[in-house]
Amino acid sequence: MQFGLSEEQNMIVDTVRSFVENEIYPYESEVEQSGQVPHELGEALKQKVIDLGFYACNFPEEVGGAGLSHLDFTLVERELGRGSMALTHFFGRPQNILMACEGDQRERYLLPAVRGEKMDALAMTEPEAGSDVRGMKCSAMRSGGDWIINGSKHFISGGEHADFFIVFVATGEDQTPKGPKKRITAFLVDRGTPGFEAREGYKSVSHRGYKNYVLDFTDCRLPDAQVLGEVDGGFAVMNEWLYATRLTVAAFSVGRARRCFDYALNYAAERKQFGQQISKFQGVSFQIADMITEIDAADWLTLSGAWRLDQGLPANREIASAKLYATEMLARVTDTTLQIHGGMGLMDDYPIERFWRDARVERIWDGTSEIQRHIISRDLFRPLGA
């Protein structure tokens, strides 16, 4: 792995950071207060990204994307992490799992998503099945050659703007020595399909304006043409396309931590107490030193995981480590930054309290910290037969 960025990679970083600073930062307070992204603003941001040539940059050139490597795309996500997630959503990174589209699905879903004509949302989590994906109860049964879906999904990010949803449901069950094991299938479901309702979900203290949705299925009929991948092959498409999304969360956390750190560093250099800058006090200066060390460590851990993917090397454990460490690092950095700002850190005069609230969810979605630790330890013990 080369530790320096190429000229092209530096261009990517500079371009995305400039976009975030000039096009995202000015609207963050408005979105934070209203909890909404005006439709016109979202569409304007999307068009600017398309004009930049960065829309769907995580997709190969053969389908109209920019064809960025995993490492290049991780740099994009790191810079986007500096901005409001509700607004950077319109930077446009469709789910890579759409590469599993075949035949007519490519024209109906994949290509429109890459062009920015349609937006997608991934639906996996259920009220009674969070980390336990195989515990999902939303199911599809055969009926007259079609599938009938019943059940619910929740915590569906991006549901507000999605034209279609990639939904994982149980389509059967096998008996194993360890008990029943659900078979999972992925379906492409258009908004407005009869028997399918997408409604606004819960109010979250993290990432205001980036809403979560609840999906309800009541005898929703879908033909085989809506199956993404193979019937009962949901885990296959998950494993091929989705596990790298944890890198996105890790990269976001690094970018957000660096923005937060800049506030801590500048405030410590300017704020005076007892006749001198608070940076002169070891209690503060050592916290600054610890923060930048952790941020750099998380950054390299994340970039290393992306590099391994590009090299075709095993990366599951490394990606889990990056997601685990980066998200927990972000929690420490935002909390310490707030502490350095004192009482003002809790006031909305600064975005610190927002960073602090937003950071909390990163240790939960895309696999909790506990799940990441399970993946890491399992990877280490399996070769030993333990």
C-alpha cells in the first residue's frame, strides 16, 4: 500500500471537500432546525453532482459510473462525512447491489439509478430482527406464479426520496442441527405498488433531516421479474455487494471526526482562562494529542481495508475493525470536543452538540459494535478450530 495519495486522488479529495464546504455547509443549520431538505434543494444538489461527474461514482464505467476503486471511493465518503448526511445523500451513491440486476432490471432500476433518474433505498431491518438478519419475519409465499409479501421493515434510511426499494424477505426455512434457518430473497419493489406502503418512521436525535421510514406489506403481489439475484440467494448478493458498506460508515466517521477536531484545535488555541490559552494546559493539550492520534489511526485502518479490497485480498475482518474503531473513535472525539468547549459545546451556536448526537448512531447501523467484534473474533478463531 502506498501511503501517499496520487495526483488524481488528491484531486478527488479537493473536489469533494470543496463541494461539501460550498454546497452543503451553508444549508446545514436550516436542515437541522426544520428537519427537512426542501425538494428543490435536493434536486439542485443532485444536478450539481451530476455536472461534476461524481454521481454514482461507486459504479463501473460500463454502466455509466465513474469507475472509482474502493480506495478512491472511500476517500469520497471520507470527505462527505464532513457534511450533513441529509444533504450529502443527494451526492448520489446508489446501492452497489444493483449490479446484480439482470435483463430488463438493468433498464428499469440499475441504469436510471446510476443516471440519477431514480433513487433507491435498502430494506433489511425489522422491529424484531435487527442484527439477527435470519430472524426476519417479513415473508414471501408463492401464489399463482407470483410472490405475496406480508410483514414490515423499519429504520429504512433514504426512504423519503426512494423511487424503489431493495427489500430482503424470508422465502423459506431449512432445518439444521442448530435449529431452523431462514432462506432469504431480495426483491425490487416500486413505490406505489399495491399492498405496499412507505411511511415516515421515528424521530431520531441523530442526523436530523435524514429520515428513516417504515415499510408495510399487506398481500403485496410481485412477479418473479422483481427478484434481485436468485430465489433464496439473498445472502449471496448481500455478501458480494453489501459488506463493504461498513467501510462507508468508517470513512464517514473519520471525515466527521476531522471536522470536529478542527473546532477543538482552534477553540483551544483561542480560548483563554486564567490569563492564557487553554491549549497551554496539559489537561487540554494531551486530549488534542490523543484525538489526532486516534483519528489518524482510524483513517489508515479504513484506507487499508479499501486497499485490500482493490488487491483482491481477504478484507472482512479488516473492514469490521475499521468500522468498529472509527465509529467508537468518533464518539470519543465528539465528546472530548464538547468537553473542551465547555457549556458552549451544548449550545446550538456551535455544531458541536449536533456532531455529538449524530455520532451515536454510527455504532449501531450497518452492524453494531458488538457484531463487528463477533466478526473479528470469529475470523481469528476459525483457523484454530475454536
